[in-house]
Amino acid sequence: MSFLSNINFSSQQKRAFTYFQVFIIVFIPVILLLLPKDFFDEGVAICLSRKLFDIECYACGLTRACMHLIHFDFESAFYYNMGSFIVFPLIATLWIKWFMTVIKEIKYYHVHANSKNGN
């Protein structure tokens, strides 16, 4: 089920956590779509490679590039990080897989709740 399945939570706590996951899974992409595409373009870099060694790593610019990809600004995404065209689809696929897993958990809870109630 989820990554916390080996911890002994009550069924009510597991259900609450599952609904929280659904909220996060749906809420974050909506927020990213509502933010302007250049929201992360300005600001201080937090990359340790740049801070400690003054060298750009392979992930430098990936957040900005993915934000531009979300808004279909392919030219800017390519400018910030070419790897975003590989990383973003992988992240989106994992995000969708996570969503489907959580939906299965919700269905599981509903089936077991109905069977306990005698329905």
C-alpha cells in the first residue's frame, strides 16, 4: 500500500493519511499551474554544488525548467535545463502512479468499511 504501511496506525488514521495524500497529489499541480511560469526564475540558488564549489550540477535549473514545461514554454525549459524533457515526464508518471495507488487504497477502505457494516 503506502510507504507507511508497516507502522501500526489505526484504520481511521490510515484513512485520514490517505485522504491527505489525495489532497497533496491534487493540490500541488493545481498550484504550480496557477503560478506564473517565471515564478522560480528569480532568487538565490540553493544548489550545494553552486554554493560550495561554484560549479553547476546536472540538476541546476531543473525546477525552473519543469515550471516552464508545465506552462508549455519549451524554449525556456530547454534554456534552463535540457534534462527537464526527460525528468519531467518521469516525475509526472510517478505522480500519476502514486495517485492511482492512493485511489486503490481509498477503494480498499470503502470496500472493507462496507463489509464491516454488513452491506
